[in-house]
Amino acid sequence: MNRRRFSFHNYCAGLRAMDRVSSFGLLSLLLIFISAVFVAKVDAEGLTPLKRQKREWIIPPKKLRENYNYGNVVIAKIRSDKETRTSIRYSLIGKGANMNPVGLFTVDPLNGDVRVNGMLDREETSRYELQGVASFMNGSLAEQKVDLNITVEDENDNDPVFQIVKAGSVFELSKKATFVMKITATDADIGENAEISYRILESSPMGDMFYINHETGEIFVKQDSLDREMHASYTLKVIGSDMNGKVGSRTGIGSVVINIMDVNDNVPTLEKPNYEGSVEENTINVEVIRIKVVDLDIEFINQLSVFTIISGNEAGYFLITTDEKTNEGALDYEELKELDIKVEVRNKQPYHLSVQSVGSTVYPIKIKVTNQLEGPKFKPAVKSFTISETSTIHTVIGTYAAIDEDTGKTATNVRPITPAGAEDMDSPSPSHPILGT
């Protein structure tokens, strides 16, 4: 009896043990089933769960290097589960596969190995968007097409190239840090390989007159002593280095021309230290003398001069008008044989601030008045006389003398001419008596 009870007890314990084993086995089977439903995708971020597809990929590198010979290296692999049951053929479609450039990327039709058959050029094509195809032997699709995107990684294989720019310009004597112009270089590469650092390599004529912002290519005045009269233009040779000028960078060279514009910083002078001229008396609106101005400035507005007669013309006999080359005067003069006048010259345009003080240079001009023969004249043209009521006929009531214009004295050897119808004078006399009638 006890033996039976013991055996039954052991039987029940065995059933319980078997039940635990069965539960553990079921749990294990469940885990195996779940793991069969999911696959793991390895990327740069780690393991990412995703639904399993019937086709398996060996993920290609996210980027392929340009200018690199991959030879026979397999860059990707495609495989369909159905190849275990039937024959599958693999192919690639897209630019670089079955489209130009045809055959750059190929896939082994039997095992799905993907290769690149030439060196890539990122500047020509930076990204290839291919599709992998798995087909049955009759040409029908065994799976849906799968994208295979390949990005080409940049290599520093391009030199900076400077853009053609018009000549710059800046006024002479400009202050330091005055902006002049900007020069720009481009680089077909990307990222740091296309970041340009600028530097002035040389200047012609020589002189450290400008500097360049190494990041922007903007050119500024470095010295405030630019002088157009000394150098009318500068040619700068600029070097551009990619990788921000680091060691191993590639370089390009460009040049710019900077024209120096004129300011009124030169005081005009006359060609000669003194001048002489002559004019006939009793003439007006004639050119007495031509005076040439010397001015180192070039702009018309900065050369135009103004003359001022500062002495010797108090009676106003001369008038000087000015343009950039000539001085014109008119003379109506009778009293002196020659005249000394003094002239100074200045620019019409205000001087530049660099001209601190402008001294006045006086230029003497001697004008000789040549004599012109003239007839005698009565001065004044009308003269009044007073006569008494008691005066008798032929009584002398006054004298009206003609004056020689050349000598200023009483004219001689002249004969008064009476108006038409009047009685002629009896004898020639420079000072004929006026008789009462």
C-alpha cells in the first residue's frame, strides 16, 4: 500500500516537472518564432529593427570616394530568398548602370555582387540613384525593385578659379581702410575644400598701398598716401588658397587693376615767370596776351583756373576771362604809354583737404600801348560862353581850342571847320577867337 502511494506521488511530481519543461520549451519556440519575423539592419546609428523582406542586402557604403580605383571590390550585394528554389537573375537600372555613363556600375547576374568599374568624379555627378532588380528566367520580376543610392565623397581635386572683374577705382589721398573693390574665386569642390583664403601676392608698381580681407576678398586702402600724379593705377596679383589656406591646399591666381582718381591737390602756376604784351590805343575786344596755366591735375574740373588782376588795373582798362587754356582781355587806353599789372591764378574748384595753405604767386605783366595817329578834338565837345548886352560886333568873347589827342596839348596846324551854311573862319588857328555877331 505504501509502495503504491509512493509511486503515485512520484508520478504526480514527474507530471509537474514535465509541465515546467513544456512551458519553457513553448517559450523558447515563441522567441525563435519572433526572431524569425524580424531582422536587424546595421547602420551608423546601431541596430534598427525592421520588417524582414524576402530579399537580403549587404548595405553599400553610404559614400564612395571620387578619383579612387575600387578595382574588383564588391561595394554592395543583392540576394533574393527565391534563388534557393529557382533561378534568379540580378540587374541594375538607372544613370550609371543602363543609362549614360552605361556600365559604370554593374551587378553579377548570378550572385548579386555590385561593383564600380571606373573612377567617380563628384564634380560631374555627385549622386547616383540606382535600382536593384531580381527577375525570373522568363524576365518577370521576382521581387519589387529596391533603391540603391550612392553618394560620391568629395576630394580636393580642383583649383580655385578667379572671376573676371572690372577695374576698381579709388580717389588719391583716400583714408586708410577705404573700400576699393571685391575679388572672388570659386572652387568646384565642396565643404572646406571650397573655402577660399585670399592674399595679395604682389603689387605693380611696388608699394604696400592695399590690403585684402582673407575671408571675403574685399580690398581696402592701406596707406593714405596714394598719389595719382605719381602712379595713376596699380595692378595687384592675388592668390586664392582653398581649405582656408591650410597646408596641402590648392591655389589659383588672379589679378585686378585699381585706377587712382584725381582730386584737386595741386596749385596751378603759369608757364613763365613774367609776360610782356602790347596793344594799340583806342582798340577794344582784342587779345592782348595769352597766358598758359600749368596744373598737374588732370580732371577738367580740377584744372579750370581763375585769374585775378590784383594791381595796375585800378582804372579797369583790362578784362581777363578764363577757360582751361586761354585768357582773353580788352583794352581802351589813352593816357599812359605803358602799364604794369600784376596777376595771380587759382583753381575755380576748391582744393583738397591735403592742401593746407595755398600761397599766392604774383606774376607781373607789362603792357605797352602803341600810338595811333588821331585828329584833333575839341574838349569838351560843347562849351558855353557868356556875352554882355553891350558887346559890339566882332568883340572877342572867348577861346575854344582843339586838343591833339596824341600829345594832350593844343593842336597846331589845324583849321576849324564850321557847320554847313556857317561863315568860314578867316585863318587857320588852333585857338580861334569866338566873335560876337
